[in-house]
Amino acid sequence: SSRHQLPRIAPPVANLVCMWSVLVEPGAGRVEIAEGWKAYVAGSEAIGKTPADVDTFNRDLQRLCKALRIKVDACDDHVYLLRVQLKRTAEAV
């Protein structure tokens, strides 16, 4: 009966700090934060974890950029992380 079924448990939330090293590497270019978000979501799902919500992602990303001294630039309604590049998702995960 349905009362004896185990509750559905969501996969654990993927930690941005833990995923950062498999998603991003130093580079001469820049990464738009929206592209970083997409890579984080895809990477989270690829390892069976639930991505954090956008607000948590943005908060953690700000902290991470400060700690790693990654410069951030806003230009034409877009926000970019400077001197980094996304790794190819297939290779990263």
C-alpha cells in the first residue's frame, strides 16, 4: 500500500565550489555568468545531483571569485568572469 512506500528523496545539491575545478580553468578569455550557470546545471545533472537555485549559485560564485581573485566585469547587460574559460562539459564530468 502507499503508506508503506519510502519517501522520494531528492539527489543532494551540487556544491559549486566542489564543481568549479571540473567546470572552469584559467584562460585568456572570459565566461559569461549565464554560461557558467548552464555548465553548472549540466554538470550537476551529469553526476546525479540537483543544482542549487540561482540565488545560491550567484552568492557562492561571488564568494568563490573573491577567494580566487577572479575579476568580474559588467558590459552591455552581461556579467563576465575574466581570465577563465569553461572546460568542455563532456571532458569535465
